[in-house]
Amino acid sequence: MSKTLNIHNRHSAHRAHRRAKLPAVASAIAGRPRAPKVALAGKLTAWLAPGGGELQMAALACALREAGVDARFWRPWEDRLAGIDCLHLFGSEPEHLPVALAARRAKIPVVLSTIAWFDLASCWREPWPLPRRLAACGKFALRATAPGLKSWRRELYHAVDLLLPNSQAEADQLTRYFGVPAERIRVVRNGADPRFAKGEAGPFAQRAGCRRFVLYPGRIEPRKNQLGFLQAMQATDAPIVILGDVVPGHETYLAACRRAAGSHVKFIGRIEHDDPLLASAYAAAACVVLASWYETPSLAALEAGMSGVPLVLPRGGCAKEYFGKLASYVSPGNRSEIREATLAALARGRSLQLGALVRNKYSWQAAAESTREAYEKVF
């Protein structure tokens, strides 16, 4: 209890110091000319194999600028920390810890979009050798009973001023497993661009050479479970499109996916996020499946959901917190369940209710407003 109180007092003292030091920021928030300057940063390898975290950072940067925040990507080899009002880090990465500590020494507030999920199944399913997976599961079990256990992750979560998980379920894990006080957590839900509600099916259907197919989007890696899905669907002739590039280092996994795929499966590489062909893919699909080991949630599911296309999503993670009864949920290790849910989704039509939910509740504008309010808490 005393350690938690000391951490809280230390953060309160830093905030008081910054409020005295940054009158320009306070005046900007009050509506005066200067917009607060916020630097956004992911891991150094973020754009080598961009996924949901990188798309979240890029989309949020644009929406923040529209919301009156001077949001820019931070390039540590070019930009100094001096001159910014807040540093916003994306992802629970070891390399973020020294950056967060350096910012704190410079009296610059730091917020962290954690983009993380913690459970035994996700530890066991990491693409590691057996001894390492056993060690990870053991550490998780120890962490679950002793949240005060020291680690780089716990130190990172306690070093920043505010944590911005994407769901309440993730927020609860930060408190349960790492002892982060609830007052230093603010849930900021992910969003999607409304253009995904207006895709034309024709262009992607022509490229794929089929219609009414199952679309499985995402980076090709073990966590996304493309192999388990393809094995589950081997006894069917439903047309399937695997959309995405392999994550560097997982080429062997891609080869296994190709071996498991029948003639009814097409592999189409990653489509740039701003390419109209991506919205066309969601419009052309009969259903979208993500039988991943967990999602936090999937940006692809939100984007696809805008069009009302039936969704089959994992039980692991927080997808149900976003979509409720408007999506189907499967256990990634249960092949018969995956197959049955996918075939049932193929037989359903689009849901106007699902499309309205995503369009009205999960926009990047709403995420930016919530994020701006979070910034104001740490200035």
C-alpha cells in the first residue's frame, strides 16, 4: 500500500511541476492560439511489418490534428524531446522504458497506449521453443499471484503518467497483473475510417477471381492462427482469401499455411491501408474471419464491421466488449467450431445493426477526443 501511495505522490508532484512550467499548454487547452505539441512514437521496427498498432498510431495522429492537437511522429535520431508537451508511446515494448525514463527526467509527461493482452493461452501459443514457452507460462502464473513482481513491463507501466488501453478488459489486466492504480488508466477505444462503409465490391472480386468468399485479413504469423483456420476449413470447398504479408521471421509458418491450403484458397499480399481496394475487399467478402489467439481488438474487424459483413472473431481478447451479440466468437484451437461458425456466417447476410454500431460508436474522431482529454489530465 505504501509503495502504491509513493508512486501516486511522485506522479502528482511531477504533474504539479509541469502545470507550473507549461502555461502555454494550459492556455492552448483553454482555447488560445497554440495547440499542444504531442510526439507519437512506436517501436523502431514499426513500419517494417505494420499491423494494428501502427495503423492505430497513424490514424489517431490524423484525427488528433483535426481535434486541435499538434500531433507528429517522433523521430529520435532527428528530434529532441525538448519543445514537446507530451510524448505518446504505442505498444508495450522494452525499448520504450529508457525513452519514458528520459522523458520523465526532462519533466515531459508520457502516455502509453499499451496494446497488450495477458493470458495463459497467449503465452503458450507464442512461436517459441518449448523451454521458453514453459518459462513464459510459469512467469504468467507467478505474475497472476504476485503483481508486484519486478519486470521491465511493470517498470514501464509505472514510469509513464497515464496508460491508454483499448478496452476495459485490458485495463483490468493492468491493475490485476501489474498493480497499476485505476486512476492512472483511461480506456480509449479504437476506431475505423467511415470510408470502409462505402467500398465497391467489384475491384477486389475481380482481383480475387471469386465472390462470396471468406476473407481472413491480417499479418501472417502464429498469433493470427491462419494455419489453424486453414486446417479447419480443409473439408470444405468454400472460397477463401488470405489477405496479408508474412511477418519477417515467420516464413516457415507461411509455408505451412500454403501446404494446408487447398485449391479454393488464394493468398493475396498486404494492401496499403489507404488503398480503396481494401474497402473493396470488405465489400466483396461474404464474411470476415479472425480466429486469432487474441485481438485487442482487431482494427480489421472494426473496418469490416462498418460494412455490416458477418464477423467471426476470437473469444480471446476484447472483441466481445466491442461487438457484443453482433459477431460470432470461436476458440482458436477448436477446428470444428471454427468451421461451423464460418459456414454459418457465410449463410448470413449483412447486418445493418452491426454497421451502424461501428459507424456511430467507434470512429477515430471519438478516439481523438478521448485521447485529447487524456493529455489534459497529465499536462
